[in-house]
Amino acid sequence: ATPTSIMVGTGRAAELGVLFRKGEALQSLRDVQVVAMDKTGTLTEGRPELTDFEVHGIAPDEALSLIAAVESPSEHPIAAAIVAAARAKGLAPAAVAGFEAIPGFGARGQVQGREVAVGADRYMAKLGLDVASFAATAERLGQQGRTPLYAAIDGRLAAVIAVSDPVKPTTPSAIAALHAMGLKVAMITGDNRRTAEAIARTLGIDEVVAEVLPEGKVEAIARLKHKGRVAFVGDGINDAPALAAADVGIAIGTGTDIAIESADVVLMSGDLKGVPTAIGLSQAVIRNIK
Ligand code: ADP
Ligand code: MG
């Protein structure tokens, strides 16, 4: 493409809320065959809410206040959901000592002299706890598109929790537009496999890579690259390496600074319809100059 046609294309994109940080991206987007998307905060709002809370051998309010306390220093959206649920019940979070966030797994710390850990099943496995007694509940929650989580208090499995994160209203039409352009759509997420698959099914997503650790997203992109040129859309700190590894990195404008800095293209409003818009523009620009 000529410098002028790129300028016109990127100018038109900007009017539509799609910011090209690199002019070359307009050309590389044209040849994209697979659009991979992060789930939380990209396909979904990224503001989960607590939907289920089941305890074993402890009073519900006591468990919720201990778990919310340990989540209160965390920046994870799941932590915010748990803290909000405790606050809604009038439970003020107690102080935490020795707080630790374990990316892709969960969080832990001491509250009122008790050891509290909360996170995914793989985190409980890491702690040597068997979640089998909650397996049926977790399976049902996953099939409902909810994320099952577990909490251990003083080394004993004490609660199963679920959060649900609504799909953005613009996500289904963005995916339909990508499919209409003949593109494959994939989801890459650290979330539970059943949950991810349930959401992917409702959205008609072609391929799901679930339960990936933060460093596994780059590997997932590398594998998708065997199928063609890959664009990756993401919003989080975890997504920055994958945004850089993709042929075209597309960040959600309302996402983290590091994601935006790692991307070639930024969707200013966070509306995923910007993805088919940008690809459509790239094709139009290249066609015009031929
Ligand atoms: P993603 O952003 O793709 O959803 P993350 O790597 O942030 O993935 O998290 C993966 C999983 O790790 C979450 O779905 C959750 O089960 C668990 N997890 C991570 N941090 C926390 C936390 N602070 N509280 C509870 N669960 C957590
Ligand atoms: Mg995200």
C-alpha cells in the first residue's frame, strides 16, 4: 500500500474507534486467517459476579469473610467479585498477613491467624488438596458457563465458589462478522475448560484453548500460527506476550497499559466489532491501491 492509502485507511479507522499504533498493521491484518481472543475482559465484560457459594464444615459468613479478606489486596477481577459479595452481606474484610498472588492459580494469606487459600482446582492440587468431593458441583457450574473456584482454610477444603462474567453485548455480532469474512475464531483463556467450552459453544467459537498458564498463551499463539496468520485480541497484563507474539496484536483500549503498549492496534471503546471493521478496512485499502 502507498503511504497515502495507509494514512487514509488509518484515519478512517480512527473515526471508527480503531487506533493503528503501527501503519504496517493495516497490511498484515489483511492476510489474517485466525482471530484468537482472550476470554475475560475481551469476550466478556471482565466484571464477574459471585453466583454460588457452598461450604463444608464452616459457617457461610465466616468462610466468606475469611476468603474476601485474603482476596482484598488482589487485583484479579475474581477477587473483586468475592470482595463485593462479602461487602453486600455487610461483612467487613479483616486484615491479611503474608498475602501472595499466584498468577494463573489463585491467592493466599493469613487472616486472623488462619491460613486461607483461594483459586482454581489446579491451585488446590498444588496445595495437595483433593477437590473430588466437589467435582459434581464444579461440573454443573462449568456447564452453566460459571467459573468454579475453591477455598482452603487451615489446609482443609472449605468452600466451592462460582463467579459468572457476562459476555459483552457486542461480542456475538463481532464473531458473526468474522465468520462471514471466512475467518476462524479461537478463544485462549486461563479459565476452567468446561466454563470456557460452555461460553465458546454459545458464541459459536471454533477452537478453545483453556486452562493455560499466563506464559502458555504465547505457546498457544505459536500453535495457531500453523493454521495461518493469527491476530490476537487481549486486555490483560497476562496478554502482553501473546499480543507481541501474534502476527497482529489487538488490545482493548480499556485494558491494561502493558497490553496496549504491546499491541499494533487498539480498540478504543473495547467493542470487538472493531476487529472485523479493521480487517475490512485493511482489505479495502489494499484493494484500492492495486
Ligand atoms: P484469565 O485472565 O485468562 O481468566 P488468569 O490466568 O488470570 O486467567 O486466571 C486463571 C484462573 O486462575 C482463574 O480462572 C481462577 O480460577 C484462578 N485465579 C487466579 N487468580 C485468582 C484469584 N485472585 N482468586 C481466585 N482465583 C484466581
Ligand atoms: Mg483478560
